[in-house]
Amino acid sequence: MSQARFSVQSAVSAGLDFWRFNVLKVAGPLIVAIAALAVITTAGAAPIALLAWILYGLAGSVVAAACYRIALAGPAPELEGQRGPLGLQFRGLELRLVAIGLMTTFLFAPIVLMAGATLDYVFARFSLASAVATSPEAFFSVMSPAGQAAFIITAMLTLGALLMLDAALALAGPSTAVDGRLRFLSSFRRTRGSVLRILFATLVIRAPLIALQSLATVYVDLAEAPGAMHWIQLGIGIVSTCFYLPISVGMMSYIYLRLREGEPE
């Protein structure tokens, strides 16, 4: 088990400092990602939107890899020489980060499917009528109080499990970058004893995005302008890409380095 050598405050500060000093060095893939988001927002045809989503995912991996090459050049000096102009490159590290994303999705899928089946059962068991729910308000209105409580508890337990698992796997990226080969499940060993700290630090840097999403939902409901949500989501996506992603990578790199110091020789 790695000795916890970081605080939530120090980790968040490290992520913010990384963004402040290095975001322009990865401007290339950030621009590509923003362009892909714009296409997703304006695309009328589903195939074009799908291709744009794939491009956005790949650009995100390139951004993350470029950030790792900057943040982890100390323990892995060879990373510095692999960084392309403005962070634009696609090599082995980018492919391995794509693989980590896919593996994470497959690992999360059973939890989500089990939760969905449980929620379907709860709705069928505790619904008071056979009416079709067309909104969250209507959904709860046709459920008994016991059903509402069961639904909320199931949803919260699922969210908690996903967040804890995500925190436990948070160091797969930096471990892969430093070791030069795919490291996925080994993240569990490095994060053991520090999962809650990682989770809280992640929630802190996600808080502005959660607040923006909540405000956007309230605005659309009050203004009765559902068509504006597409453009608001574009804005939130840009903020997430340009701010949250580099800050997150910088923060996780810092946490990785701190926990690495506490590992036995």
C-alpha cells in the first residue's frame, strides 16, 4: 500500500498550477477537440455526429498524453522528446490511453446494466399506475413513497460505486505513461488507501462543471428555450475540454508522483 503523501488541497493546487503554466503547450489537440464539439452541436446527420464524437475522443487522448509528457518528464525523461508541436502527436501512449478508456467503459458497463435492471424492477414493483412517465416529475408521481426511496437509494449507490471505482483507477494513465506499457489494474495497488482523497480532489475540480450544468438546466426550464441547450452544452463541453481535462491530468500526475515516493524500493 502506498503511503498517502498528499492532501486534497495540494493536489488541486498542483492541477491548477499545471494548467496555468502548460495549457498553451497542448493547444493543438485542444483546438481539434473544440472543432469536433462544434461539429457535434451543428451536425444534422447522425453519421457525421458519430465521426465527430470519435474524433473528439481521440483528441482528448492526445491532450491527455501531451499533458502526461510534460508532467511526468521527471521520472520518464524519454517522454519529453516524444511531444509534438503544440502537443500534436499520435503514438503508442495515445493508443494506450484510448485502450484504458475502452477498458474502463467495459468495466463500468456491468454496474450500469445491473443498476438499470434494478431501477426497472423498482419502477414495476412500486408504480401506482400504468401511465407512461414522460418527465422526472411524472416518473416519481406514479411511484409510491417506498418506490421513490428505493429508486433514489439505488441511484445513489450506483453513482457512489462508479465514483469510487473511477478514483481507484485514476492512476492508470500516469502509470501507463511512465512505464511505457499498458497499466490498468495495477492502479488499484497504487491508489489503495488514497481513494477517498482522490475522489474528493476530483469532485473539487468537477464542481464548476456540475454548477454550470445545473445553472444551464435551470435557465432552459425558466426561459422555456430547449433549443438553447445545444449551444449551452457546447460551451460546457469547451470548458470541460480546455480546463477540466488538463487540470485533471496535472493533478493525477502530481498524485502519482507523491504516491510513487511512498512505495517500497
